[in-house]
Amino acid sequence: MKTAILTAPSMMRVMDIENPRLTKPADVLIRIDYAGICGSDLHYFRTGRIGDQLVEFPFVMGHECVGTIREIGKDVTFVKIGDRVAVEPAVSCGVCDQCRIGRSNTCRHLKFLGCPGQLSGAMAEFLIMPESSCFPLPEELPLKEAVFVEPMSIALYAWQFLKGLDVRSIGILGAGPIGLSVLLAAQERKDVRSYVTDKIDARLQVAQNLGAYWTVNPDKSEIVQNTEFELDAVFECCGQSEALNHAAKLLKPGGHLVIVGIPEVDDILWDLHLHRRKEITIHNVRRQNECIEEAVHFCANHVDEIGPLVTHSFLIEDVQKAFDMTAGYWDGVVKAVIGF
């Protein structure tokens, strides 16, 4: 099968390797139709690491994927051959203390697609996953747009940290796929105004098209002076340390900071006094927890909004170009997908 392999930092190569074979009765064989390029993939592409997760080359990346079931194990009962499915990239053990209390996303033995030392990635023609990781797609959700199910699940999970709170105004720092997913989820909430920042003007235009109340490029304008009032919550979606301090300035006392972005660096400069004096509550988001099915339905109901966010599609033979473009933020790219 054709597989996109990271052979060195910033170097992709397409290779033919042996097709995987089913060995477990509850597993399925998926023919991958599309795999998306995620921000975490770009970290591995550029630097070969995220924190202490170090790539050993050659390495297969990718975890945002959709495909078609081609073969099923003898114990599979929920999905069938021919089903189009979105894939939950995290495989939890189901028995540790975290899984038992409903925190499968912080499973002690979690294995994740395209993560060093865990599971080989989804940028390949075929993939084997447990049946429990497969979520059938409704007919009205095209496969290409369905790649957004995984990032949307993260956005929906991030919103859960604000459940029960009176949130009328939010900031979204970073208008990449995750930030725009958070914005789409915000549009479902009545009377919520969204303030969006990004250093790429094309992405700010996308945010405006999706209904952002106000947008600004922090490289061109002072963020704080442009808001009409302090915000109830801020979603940090860009992984930049300066954004955390921007968030503290934007938030009202007692506000909530939801950290979604993944930084490339290990240590950040954080003005603790700025956060302390406002008694800001800080939430760290670890991927998502049981939100894939909700994300499938959300994407199916918002195909018209999600479609324009999948800005570029490449065949696997052009995977180097796809990563170069996405890592360089060229040509107004928001979400690039690889087709197989």
C-alpha cells in the first residue's frame, strides 16, 4: 500500500509497504479515503517532536482520517463492510482508573494514531483499528468534509469546560482549523459574540465569513484596545506563549481561559500575576473525550460552512507539497487533506 512517510525533518516520501492484516476479532480494515494535516503533524514535520514525544525516522504521521470498511473481524457487530466511517484516533485501555471514571482521553495506556511510540499514522491506504473507533457517516456528509470531524470533536469538548456558565462573549486566539471549529460551535449558542485573532489575514476573513463579531491581526493592531468589553472566556488555539498573556488582558475578572493549542516549545513565558490578580480559571484541553459522534452530527448539519474550510486537496503523490504549503501557510490554506 502507498504510505506517506516522514524520513527526516521536513522530508516526506511516498513508499509502498505491505498491507496490514487483521489479527484481532474486534478490529476492522479501513480503506483510507482522506487524511487531514493537523497542527500536531506540522510539529513533527518541522521539528520531529512534541515535548518528550520524539520521532524515530522513518515515521508515519496522521490521525484525522475517514475511510471505508473493507474487512471486519469475526466479533465485529456494529459496522459492516462498505460503511463510510470517521475514525477516533485514540485507543484507550478501558480498564485503568481514568477510563473507569469516564476520562478515556487521559487513559494511562492510551495509544494514538501517528504518535511516536504508539500507533502508526493514518497517512496510508489501509489502516486497522478497533470497531469501537469507527463512527458511521450519514449520507449527507461527504468524505472530504468529514475529515473535520476530529478537529470539531476537540472544539466541542473544549466548550464542555464552560458548561453551565453564563458565557456571552468569547475570544478565539488562532483561526486555524481548531479555532474555526470553536467558532462554529459558538455560532450554535444564542447571543454569544466571538472575537477572533490571527496573524494571517486570509484566516481572519474566513472567521468573518463564519460570523465572527470582530477580528484583528495582533501583528498589525493592539488586541486589547479593540474589544468593547472584557470577555467571559478565551480559547487559546494557536500554541503561542504570548497568546496566554493576551488572553489574560482580554478576560474579565473571574473569566475562563481554555487552552487548546499545542506549543512547539517546552517552556513558555507566562505573566502569572496578570492571571492571578483577575482570578482567572484555567482549563487544559487534552484532545477530546466521547465527542466524535456529536461531531459527526454537527458536521453533517454544517456541511455548507465546513466545505470552504477544506481549502486544499492533494493526492498522496503530492504529500511533500501538501506539507510544505500547510507548514508555510501558503495560498490561504486552512485545512489540507491527502487523498488515497
